[in-house]
Amino acid sequence: MGIIAIIAALILEQWRPLGDRKAVFLALSGWADWLERSFNAGESRHGMIAWLIAALAPAAAALALYAALYWLSPFAALLANIAALYLTLGFRQFSHFFTGIQAALRDGEIDRARELIGAWRGEPAAHRSREEVIRLAIEEAIAASHRHVFAVLFWFVLLPGPSGAILYRMAVFLNRRWGGKGEFGRFAGHVLNVLEWPAVRLTAAAFAVVGDFEDAVYCWRTQAGAWPDRNLGIVLAAGAGALGVKLGMPLSEVEGLYARSELGLGEPADAPFLDSAVGLLWRALVLWVFVLIVITLARVF
């Protein structure tokens, strides 16, 4: 049933993507802000209690609903899984930025490309060079594909019903919301690191299998540790090595250079690598779905 839900959700998301997620974001933001106001007394244990309520409550509710629907009708439970995946995964959640940057660069509209990468990253980008825009677009696409697709699929398959997908997405959301809140946000960051540990390695392995295997593994082993977020560094390093492109590296800022370690091997980022990145992500997704089909058939027979 799980693989059917995954395939159906991916097809549905490509056919009719959920265009406006603002209502969901606003509801989650209000929920997180209320919990922060109610529990944040400056101690990590308060953040732990708030996180458990914020993340486990919706995951447990989704699991209870799934179990009730499965008791009534397995088909109804399947529809619940599809709906949960439709809300939590999908390339289309971020691909409009990426395709817009591709189109702008193809038409020679570098200012438009800068505007799009700035909106995507939530920062000013008028000073970015063309190569930096391309490099950052590839990095954002690789990172977003992991957090919106591969990690969601991993936890959906590992935990019963839709609880895994919802738990992971809530962990990402709460870390972004509370990560800078000192002791209160410490637990949110710790839990996300735990959830990411197996997921990033499977994502990186998929990139290696469908791309340049030797370079992907080499970059994973030698470069990921220098990235500020080691989990994200594993995904980015493996993706850059699989593509044969240089990512990371210092960025030009208004006040000077912003130091970043180098990721990947090969050539500097240029427009053709945008197409290569899309191909890598889709091949990795096909590999994941194929493996899940094989596992499902092995269980049946």
C-alpha cells in the first residue's frame, strides 16, 4: 500500500501541484508561536516539551486517523496516505524558482535570475555574479529535493501510516522556527539531526549510484565535514561530486567575501549544470521508487 501511495502522490503532485500552501504555513506558524509563548522560559526542557506537543500531536493524530480508516476500509487508509504525502513531499514545492532561474539565464535576464535566487534564499542577491546564481540554485535544488522528497519518503516508509512523513516535516519546520531561540530551540535542532542522520546518507548514496559514483563518495568523505551543517554537507558534497561540478566556495557580499568550503570536483557551475542537476534528482527519485517496489514485492512473495 505504501508504494502505491507514493506513486499516486507523486503523479498527483506533478499533474496538479498544491499551489498555495500559505494557509498550512500560517496555521503551523500560529501553533508554533502559541507553544513558544506558553512554554519558553529559557530552558532546554521547556523546548523539549513544546517540541513533543508540536510535532508528536499531529503525527499521532494522523496515525490514529489512518488506523481508524484502515479498520473501516484499506482503500480509505490509502487515500489518507496519498493526501498526507501530497501535502508533505514534491518537487513542485520549490521547482518554480529553479525553472524560473533556468529560463531567465537562457534569455540572458541575469537580473531576473538574481531576483529569483534572492527570493528563494530569502536574502538580497543583486550583487551576485552569474556563476554564483547558478551555484546557489543547484545547491538549493539539491537541499530542497532531500528535505521535500527523499527524507520524507524515507520516514514515510519507516514509520506506520503517514506519521513518519508528518513527523519529519514538522521537525524541519520547528527547527527553522525555533532553531535561533537559544536553549528553547536546542531540542528541535537535536531531533532534526537524529532524523537526518540516516536519511542524508541514503540520499547521498542515491546520488552516487545515479551519478559519478567515485567522485560522489570521495567528496562525501572528504568535504562534507567542513560544511557548517554536516548533514546538509553530506547531501551537497555527494550531489556536487555526482554532477562533476564545484559548489560551495566563497560568496561575494557587500561587505566582502563570505567564506565557505569547497564542495565537489570538476568544472565551475554553468548553465548546463542546471539541466544536469534536474536529471540527477529525477534519476535518484526513480531509483528510490524502484527499490521500494522491489522491497514491496519481496514482502509479498
